[in-house]
Amino acid sequence: QYDHEAFLGKEQAKTFDQLTPEESRERLGKIVDRIDRDKDGFVTQAELKDWIKHTQNRYIFENVQKNWPDYDRDGDGRIAWPEFKNATYGYYEGEEFGDLEDKQSYRKMLARDERRFRAADRDGDMVATREEFTAFLHPEEFDYMKDIVVTETIEDIDKNGDGYVQVDEYIGDMYTPESGEPEPDWVQSERQQFLDFRDLDRDGRLDRAEIGHWILPQDYDHPEVEAKHLLFESDKDKDERLTKQEILDNWNMFVGSQATNYGEDLTRKHDEL
């Protein structure tokens, strides 16, 4: 359950919890049939990787589709910055966020959104095409948005405002210590990760380049890593391919991985996949 909540989020883990193990296996079996594109009865690492890419791309597409009508108020197929700003902040902004207790936070969010919108808007007209709006909502998926992702990460983690991420700020982003409790082993391991792999120039802090290498590594293919992980954990006969039965025998791992889009595919009808 901990793994499911960590990988799925509590709400999506609840979606999975609605299904019995029998229903989960039955629906997972239908997904396996789709992953096995050459219909040879085996799922290879390449087929798994392609499927995970497919689920990632589908999530991004559907997320943009879902949000688009909320902002394209005039229906012209583009979203101008005033349309987005008015839909998101208009009710409050007209009175300078007058009724809100934390006006400064809203002003910061507005400025941050505008900066990201400008970064996503490649032609500088402050009117987002569908691709530009996708880059705005999912900047981590676009190379030209890397700089803004790094900037926002620094703003979120850099508590002392020096423009760098110290080790305690790095740990503080993922762990809040309990009073009197010893530091867990995994936190100590993360401290060592910081020293060994994050702080490349060994100066005790992360600069922009090191943060970019950490959060958006160029040599890290996430779908391939996930596919290797699933294959390694489920390939009982070690023939470097999976049968449907091997996958179903390890169904709990698959519904807790991106192979099923964080469990959502298990609640979709077959023809929606």
C-alpha cells in the first residue's frame, strides 16, 4: 500500500483499491495483449518501453485536452495570456487580490505563471498554440523549457535565497524530521547521493548546471529504465522476455508502475486504451 501511494498518489491508489485482485488481473491481461504488438505471446523490453512512452504521451495529451476549454474562452484554437490569466486569477486580480489573506502568494503565483507562459511562447506573441500550451503545462517534456524548470526548482528548494541548493535544502525537499527521531537510513543515503553524484564540483552546493543534471538528466531514459525494472522483477525464467502469466503473477508491481499509467488503465474500458 505504501508503494502504491508513493507511485500512484493517494487518490489514484484509491482507484486501484476499488478493484478486486481478480478484476485487476483480468484487466491487466487485456493491457498485456495490447503491449504484445507482434502477437508472439511474449512482451519484450522494447515493447514495454514503447507502451510506457505511449501511456506518458497519452497522459500529457489528455491533460491538455481536459484543460483547454477552460482557457480558450473565445474558441479560436489558441490561448492568449489574458484568457489564461482571467480564467485563473481574474476573480481576485481585479481587486488586487483584495479579499485574500495571502495576497503576496497569489501575486507570486501570477508572476511565476506569466514567466513560464512567456518561456513556452516561442514566437513571443503571448498567444499559446496547443504545442506551446502543452509546454506551459508540462515544461519538463520540452528541451527549450529546461531553464525555466531549473529556475522554478531553485525557487522551491533554495530557502536561504542564495541561488544554490545546499545539502540540507536538498534533503528538506523530501524529508521533514520529527523532533527527537533519528534520521532514517534512506535520508542518510540521500545525503551521500548528494555528495557522490549531485554535487559534481564538490563545493558543497548545487548550482544551476548541477540542478539541471539532477532533475533533467540528459542520459536518463525513464521509459527504458522502468521497462528494465519491470522485466528484471518479473522474468522468472530469465529468458529476457515476459509471458502474460509472468506479468499476471506479478500484477501488483505492474499496477504500481507507469506501465499502466499509474493504475488508471485498470479502470478504463479496453477500447479506450
